[in-house]
Amino acid sequence: MFTSKFYGRGKTEQKVEKPKMSNSVEDRQKAAAEANKAWHEKIKHMEALEENKPRLSMAAFTEEMKRDADSQKSLIPIVAELLAKLVEANDKVATDREHITVFHAQKAPAVNVIDYAERIAKYSSCSYCCFVVGVIYMDRFIQRQRMLERDFRINSLNVHRLLLASVMVAAKFLDDFYYSNEFWAKIGGVPNVELNTLEIEFLFLTNFELHVARDVYDSYREELLAWNHGAPSRYGKEQFNSLLCEVRKPNPFFFNEQVSEGGKELAAAPQDDAMVIG
């Protein structure tokens, strides 16, 4: 938990009278020149401090970036496993037909979510961090649904489209290079027109809140790693209202009902050996 800090409590403050500004042009010009000189001196001081910092060589910088990318890559199967656990639990809950969305299929696609995530990572060439950001976006999506009093749960009927839309939106927001929707549709095995609809619906249901602060990203990454290693959560549910909380503490109603079907079926994959979902 974060606590507020108060500095200087109990100290008596002395009022300091501000010097009165002279009305003469010469005095005003002199004051402006002094302020300008002080500003330039401050800039020079900051530049000197920056120059004294140890700088990495290009080879060392490249190696550091590679290590960071490799560490992020390990998060993809963790995200996929998280979604698989949610699907396994939520498939035991009946889907409310009143809350069917464009993300729901008539029946669960043949490909499991772990293979589907690997396919997206392989062919989209998106940054690995897009999968963690995708989880953050899905959290925002679900929280928005619940604000609208919709009982939305990630299950085998909607997880593929939701993962596809969230990672694609993350890639467009974060990466300098990304593929067109037409190519993403081939990766995901859905028609291009449908993917456009999914993207628009996803953006509106996340209220276009795409920025993710670094501390938020780091907290999700740490929670994913902790969950994967069976370590306890570092955050309470009040501080970390995430999909991870649902996996750590299953709903007791998960095991009482069976899932029903509704919505649309996942489209057939394109006839391309490199792009077939199966």
C-alpha cells in the first residue's frame, strides 16, 4: 500500500517578502538577462552530469536489449497458460445469452489457446511485451463490461478473438512496425471484416485507454512470473484487480453449471501452409 508523506510538519514558516519589481525598462531587462543566464547555467550543469554517466558501447547496448527481449519472450507461454486456466474454470459456468458479444463463437475452435498464442507470436512479429499489455487491456475490457452490469467471462467461446484483438491493438499502439488488419486476420483465422469489427468493439469497450504506465506493466509482469512459479501474490485484490486474481481464487460457482453455446463460429483458416490454424 502506498502511504502519504508529510514533510516539515510542526515547523513554523516565516513569511518572506518578495522583492518588488521595478518599473524601469533597464531593471526589467537586467532581471531578464540574469534569469536567462541562470537558466543556461542550469542546462550546462545538467548536461555535464549526463556526460559523466557511464555509457554502454553499441555492442553492450545490443546485448542488453537482446537479454531484455529474451526475458519478455518467456512471458508468452505464461500468458497463454493463464488464459487456459481461466477457460478451464469458466467453461463450467453457463454463458448468459443476454451477454453474448461479437467475441463469442457458436462452438469452441479446435485450436487451443496455448497453440493460438504461439501462432500469433510467430507470425505477427510483434514485441513480446504486447502479450502482457494484452492482458492489461483484457482486464480493462472485463472491468468495463462489469461496469455495464454484463457478466462477461473468458471461456473457450471468446478467448481466441479476445486474445487476437488485444494483442493486435497492443502491437499497433506500441510497435513501430506492425502488419495490416488483413494480415492479422489471416493469422487469427477470421475474416478481415470481422476483425475490423472486433477491433472497434474492443477499443470502445476499453474506452480507448491504451496507455500503460511502466509501474503498472512491471506489476503485471511480476505477478505473471510469481503465478507461474507458484509464489504468493505480492498484491492484494484491492491493489491488483486482475485476471490473475480470478485464477488464484476460483469462483465457487465455477463447478456447478455447464456452458451453453451461442454467437458465431471461428472462420476457416486461409489455405496457406504457413497460416493454417487447423
